[in-house]
Amino acid sequence: MEIWINPACSKCRSALSLLDAEGADYTVRHYLEDPPTVDELAAVLTRLGLEPWDIARLGEPVAAELGLASWARDADQRGRWLEALAANPGLIQRPIITADDGTTVVARTEDAVRSILP
């Protein structure tokens, strides 16, 4: 499995601690240094069953600079949202875990992390 993290994020550190405690085999992706592409984001969102605005961190300063809160949340604007998240990875909710079987979660809670463990 792969986990997208920001090391400064307490939720990410908690998820890593739980994965380690459970002996999970995983790869860490520091998504701020190695941002996902638009295609990678689209694939993860499909697995999550979510839209880009569902995983956007609207409280971030760059979100305010871009005016994300006022962007339409519809199919016509989906590409715009994906481009914004790819260009500004700090806007992406974290951590995101993708299991080898394709199961994917936004792992902000212990239950979410446990849901992806075998």
C-alpha cells in the first residue's frame, strides 16, 4: 500500500504509527515534494468515490488566494479543481492510503486506517 503524507501533519503521523503497530507493509509518498499528477488524483478520487472539492483543504491560504470556496462544484469544473490540487498539493486532504487491491481511504481517523488493513 501507499500512503500520501505531510510529515508535519499529526493525522499523518498517527496513521503511520498505527500502520507500524499493525506491521503493515507500505510505501510513503511525501506528496508535497512528489505531488500527484492530475491523472493520479483522478484515479484516487475514483477509488474514493469522491470529487476533488471533497478532498480540498479550503482553509489553506492558497485556497483563499485562488478563491476555491467560490468555484462551482460540478462536472464542468472538475478539471479545474484537479489542476488546482495538482499544482498546489498542500490543498489535498491527508493522509490518503491506497491499498494494493485499489481500496483507498482518506485516513484521518484510526477507524479509517484500520479499514484498509487486511
